Amino acid sequence: MLARLDEFERALLALDRVRVSELLDAVAASQTPLLAVESLIRPALERIGKLWEDNRCALSQVYMSGRLCEEQVDALLGPAATTTRVAPGNARLALTVLEDYHLLGKQIVRTVLRAAGWPVLDYERQTVAGLVTRTCADEIDILMISTLMLPSALQVREVTTQLREQSPRTRVVVGGAPFRFDPELWKEVGADAMGTNAAEAVAIVEGLAGGAP
């Protein structure tokens, strides 16, 4: 599997769409689509993010690798369907990418949550100021933030600080490579919970909202 991961990473950096699809299809043939995403796409993009932090690849390669993988995830998991179910206690959920150019992690979480019946607002990419403003305006109960790069993860501290003052009802859940690499980072930035993969997101939301939809 390591050799395949190495090859998948090279195909992404080379923007070889055909080879990316071939390698992912080969893994998906023997696993569930979500496991294929978690075992191949996620670690490859984390590696590429680390290459960028070490100045060993261009930001454009990070961005385009993410876009290629977004296409593959949509093909594997299907587009996220809108649900009209109501969350327990009318809890309002939103998810976003904070000051980062990598949307894939957020999209996977969105797909898994909606498949489990959770209505969720997708804020796409946000700055700190924009995210706090929108979260308060929408009266969000659970805000899920995905990051790939460490500088973006550290910005969560400013979000949680402002939300404590302006929207104390909001619980913040974080995920992404920086929080997996440093298991204590989510506490340092003031988050209420941290998920290591998309599947955990459902259990975390159920715990914070008080049950399944």
C-alpha cells in the first residue's frame, strides 16, 4: 500500500488525472469508497501539504492536487444530497475551511454528515472575520472547521476567542492534518472536539447535539 501511496502522490503532483483515477479505482475495488478515500487520498494530500510547508512543492500543486481529488471523491461518493431532516433540538450545523485552499476534507465530512441525515450549511472557504460574522448571524450550534496547513489551524484560536464573546452557544469541532500530527493542538486553539476522520464527525455531532437526527 505504501508503494501505491507513493505513486498516487507522484500522479497528483504531475497532475496526471488518468493515473490518479486508475490508482484510486484499484483501491476502491477492494474497499468501501469511503475507506478508499481515507486510505489513499487523505494521506497523499497530507504529504503534499507537508511538502509545501517544507518549500518542496508549489502552492499551485497543492491546490490542483486537491481539485483532482475533489473530482474523484464526487465520483466515488456521489454529490452530497440535501436533506430536510431536522437535527435534535433544532441544532444548526455548519462547516468550513479556514483561510486554506484545500476543500477536500470539508467536502468529505459534508457528504458523510448528509448521508447520515444531518442538515449542514456549507460555508466553503472563510477568513476569521467572515466566519465569525456568518456563524453569529446564522446562530450556529456546531461549527466544524477543516484545515490542511498549520498556519490555518493556528487561526482557529482567534475564531474560538471571538465566538466565546459573541456566540457562546457555538461549539467548535476541528479536523485536518495539523490536528492529527499534534493530538493536543485542538485544545490549544480552544476547540471543543477534534475528529481524525470523516466517520468520526457523525459521532462527534451526535454527542454535541444530543442524539441522531
